[in-house]
Amino acid sequence: MIKRPDLLNSLNRCITENPVTTLLGPRQCGKTTIAKIISESVPVHYYDLENPADRSGLTNPLTALGKLDGLVILDEIHRMPELYAILRVLVDELSHQARYLILGSASPRIIRDVSETLAGRIGFVDMGGFNLKEVSTDNWEKLWLRGAFPRSYLAADEDSSFRWRDNFARTFLERDLRQFGFSIHPESMRRFWIMVAHYHGQVWNAAEFARSLGRDEKTARNYLDILSGAMVVRQLQPWHVNIKKRQIKSPKIYIRDSGILHSLLSIRTRRDLLSHIKAGASWEGFALEQVLSLTGERDAFFWSTHGGAELDLLLSPEGARLGFEFKFTDNVRTTKSMRIAIDDLGLNHLYIVHPGVRSYVIDENISALSITDLITTLADKLHADCNVELVPRF
């Protein structure tokens, strides 16, 4: 089993600080496994709401849960959304000592329901698949090709990994979306998801997507928000500064998991990946996710102007500004666009993350950073040089 200490620490801290904690992540990212690890160290009451027997035990939830203390885990809570109101009543009783851990596949409906019903009583922990810190940087190529979902990454071979991801996408479209409350034809959403894969790393263009789908822009936007809410697509928002340049104001879109991206693009092997036209874009998305696994995503943006200047990732724009470029090359070079970004954005430092084996200083405020050094070097520099608080994403 691959250990996930940062995730466990964040989860334990949130449980300590809040009467209700929600662990959110895409389907099959390992939420139940993490809950079972917690249950090995402390006494818990565990309910799997996909199990008819457990659902039956909660026929009268106020009575059943009201007698419990310690930690209560409610897995797949979207199967019984009426429990949100019950939890609010229970945690507002001063004599009730239980704390609750809710597990649910990320969806706009779950986030809305828990936020509205349990406002002020709940903490959120976002969870994804494995990251480089968990699998070790020596395995970055495997993580890039197969993606971060545990069953895909740990599969016996590349064919098994690819089949798992293909089945994951099919199940998500044909079953999970209906459970989330969306009545969208699976084939329409699959076409849209594949389109996002082909636009991976590019600026969102609602009109172009609408034309390709044969739908209106509102529908295309709704599809994008559904996939984003389910944490399978990332919308990286633009940053605007007060300069005399026309700046891009639409988000960039990414398939969050590189393995799912490769499945949607029919990329099966390392050879397929390295020769594919989207290899550079895939690298950008993969490296971006690894940086955000260290820094968190609250203050993460990209920057681009209509004149062609751009920056792949901008962190902490209101504090010590750090810039990142992701280049799929061993021959790292600076560009005019990088210099413009440093000047216009007032960057403290610009890192060029690449797949080579060496990290080195290029200029006073520009460094080439190997993916193999990303975890240790970036963490040290963020703390020591820029005084940026590293908050684990998980």
C-alpha cells in the first residue's frame, strides 16, 4: 500500500477542528481506503450507504445516530441526501459528542447541499489520486502515463491500466452522472469530454465547443461545470493586472488526471505518448498538478495577453509571486514571453519545470527545475526564499 501521510494529517486535523468533515474526490480515488486506515487507529462507526443493510440501519437516522459517540463515517452519502439535515440537528445539540466524516464523490450537488445545510459546521478536505511525493519521484514516468488513480497506477501492466481507465470513464458517464442528478445522454458527454482532452491546456472557447456539439453556449458551459464539479476537469482561472495590455479573461481547461487524458486520446504506451502531438500539453497538465499538490490551488492562476505573452502558472499573486512554465524538453531556454511575465507581474522567481535530470540556475530570478527535484527543491525554496506557506492540497 502506498502511504499518504499528508492526506491523513490534513484529514485528522479537519476532523479535530470541525463537527463534520467532508472528504471529496473523484470516483475511485481511494476515499474508502483512507477511511478504513483511520478506522484502524481509532474506534469508529462505519456506514456504507451503498450497502442495503447499512441503509436499513439508518431508517430512523435521528435515533440511530443520536446514540453514537466518537467518529461516525458515512460513506457514499449521496445515496441518502436527507442525512444532511439530520446531521445539522445532531451537531447543534450541545450534549452530542460524535464527530462525522462524510465520504462522497465530488459533484456540484453534494457541495451545494452540504454547504447550504451545514454552513459553519463543516470542513472540507479535497482528495485526488497519488502524487509524486507519495509514489517517489523515481516513478514520475509511470505516474505521468498511467495517471494518479490507485487502481490504474498499481495495475499489473499497461494494458490492464488502460482498460481500467476506459471502464472508469464508461461507468462515470453511464452511472455516476445519473447518481449525481444529471440527465445527460452519456454519448453527448463523452464527446464533450474527448473534446476537452483535445483542448487540454488551451483557453476555453464556449462558442467553438457549442458549434462542435451542435448545442448552445449555455449547454457547453453547463457540461464543463459538471465535469469540473466532479473533479475530472480543472478550470485554471486567469489573473488580471493593471497594465496597458489586453489580457485573456477565459479559463484554461485541463483533464486533471493524466492517465484519463491519455485514455481519452487513445494513448496506451510510453512510445505512444512521446510521439503524440499532445505530449507537451499532457506534460504541462501533469507537472501543474504536481506543483498544486504541494502548494494548494486557492491562489493559483495563469496569465496571458492577446499579444502572446503568457505564464502557465502564477502562485500567490497578492504575496510573493512565483511563476511556473512547464516545458517538455531537456534543452531549457528562456523566452521573451518569460521576461515579459517577470516584468509585468513582478515575479519573485520563475521556475521552468522539465523532464530532464538536472536542476540549475539560469538567471538571477529564473531556474530550470527537474521533475525529479520538484518535491524537495520547490518545497525548500518556497519556504526559505519566498516565505510562502505550503499548504498540502490533500
